Amino acid sequence: MMGGRAPRRAAGTSYREHRDDRSPPAPFDAQSARAAGDAAVTRPRPEPADGFPLWGVLALPGGAIFGALIGIFVGALFGIPGIGIAIGAGLGVGIGLALLAAAIVLASANH
């Protein structure tokens, strides 16, 4: 820090001098008002669709059911369909959770 003190001011002056650096207002007449009304105006951006993606809602139950159905057949190939159902449903729920997380990210990015 150089010096550490604020510069001194002259006696009788204040820190806040009134200074108006703004430009004067533009003249207003009927012709300029009509011209301003004829200017091209862009449309406002449409609001994003509210709601959660349907595929995100169906991810968990769909993954569990689809995984269980595939697990029946894979388990039947190895002779134990019950374990195939459990493993397939577990994998389906895991994939469903990943899809649900992606849906949450996409839904929160729109708001």
C-alpha cells in the first residue's frame, strides 16, 4: 500500500460535488414518435414448456419391468429364472436412475 492516506482536499470543498454529465434530453416531436413506432421489434422468446419429460417419469418403472422381463429369459437359459429376474430388475433400476438423473438435469436447465 503506497502512502496509506487519502489525498487532501482544499479547504471549503466537499467530497461530493454536484456534477451533471448527462446529455440533454432529445427533442420530441410527432415525426420522431411515428418513426419509433414503425421500428422493427423482435418477438419475445417463448417460455419453455413446463413439466418434467415423460421419458424421465417412466425411466424407473420401465427400467425395472423391462430388466425383469429380460432377466426371466437370461435366467431361464442358465436354469434359475428367479435370480435372472432379480439381477435384470436391478440393472433396469440402475439404468432408470441414470435416465432419471438426465431428465432432472434437462428439466432444471430449462428453468
